[in-house]
Amino acid sequence: MEHDFWLQRWREGQTGFHQARVLPLLQKHWPALGVAPGGRVFVPLAGKSLDMLWLAEQGHRVLGVELSPLAVEQFFAEHHLTPAVHASRYGTHHVAGPIELICGDAFGLDEAVLADCVGVYDRAALIALPPELRARYAGELQARLPAGCRGLLLTLEYPQQQMPGPPFSVAESEVVQRYAPAWQVQRLERRDILAQEPHFAARGLTALSTVVFRLERAAHSIEAIKHEPRYLR
């Protein structure tokens, strides 16, 4: 899936994935992670999500990355924020208070810029990517986060043959395959949401669930954790 696809979606206003409210599942499950106030939280493929504001209100510093300049501009304009702007090898940084939003390619971020991230929040990044990019996302980008980093991952599950992505259906088994053993993976909740998402039903879906996972980056070496449980229920 090329960059131009997402840039065109933003140019044409095809942003049905954007939510006009903070996600209730974030508000429900985030506090139990125990991410310390003041800690930095990484939000990949951030768009102009209101969830970034909520995370900042919890006392976190937020580091988002978003490909579309329009999404970045709209985020700050819609919330009457005037960011300081500077460029780096990662892209164009926009900083307002505790929120930093990099306009650039998420895959271009490295361990240096992610080194102080103690949390990660993925509401719509993994499910926005086709299988080959999901492998890179989990195996490369997420692998650059430091040991002990904790976060929430939200996915969708539906009969993939009934609707082309994005968003893509990502099965629980794939999440475990992509993340373990480098991450401890714990399913927190599965919820049937088809009745609350009529636009997906209109596209032909007969089933749709959202699944919330707790993630924690392993602090041990890969060899040590190969003999530990890969998945917590």
C-alpha cells in the first residue's frame, strides 16, 4: 500500500476512520497499564486522533507520527494549537505543549527517537496495513521501542473475503505470531460491534468484532524468553 493512497484519502476527505470522540476502549483499559504520568507515549499512524489529546490530559507526553501534512495541520488547527515547527531526518516536527507530531514515514523512525517511549497506543495502525507491511510494522518499527514499553493494540476481526481493506481483519493468532516472543500479548476484551457500525454492514459484512490487547515489550533477551509463555489469556 503506497504512500499516495493515504495522502489521496486525506486530500479527498475520505477519512471515515477518523473518530469524532475519544475512544471509550482507550479510556477503559489505559489506566490499568500503569504507564507513569510524564512518560512518553508513541502513537503510530496518528492521523488527527482525539486520543492524542486524551493521553496528554492524563499527564503523558505524546509522540505521534503521521504521513499526511493535511492531517497534521488539521489536528493543530482544530484544537487551536500553534505548534513550534522544525525539521529533522525523521520529517517535520510539530510541537505544542506535551504533544509532538512528526509529519513523516513511520518506518523511518529509529531507536534514537523512540528511546524514551514508555507507552504505545495503536488504534488503527496495524489494521491499516496489508499483510506484508504488518510484518514490517511489528518486526521492525515496533521492535525499535525500548524494553518495558507497555501499550494497547486494537484490531478488527471480520470475514476478510466479505470486504477489501483497509481496515483489514487481523486475527488474534496473527497478533500473537507478529508480536511474541518480543512482546507479552494479553487479550483484554473482544466486543461485537457490527450493530454500532452500520456503514460496515452496508459494505456486506455479516460479523465484526474489535479486540483489545495489552502489550509489554520483553525486558529479557530473545533466547531467554523463548522458554516462557508466549501468550497470556
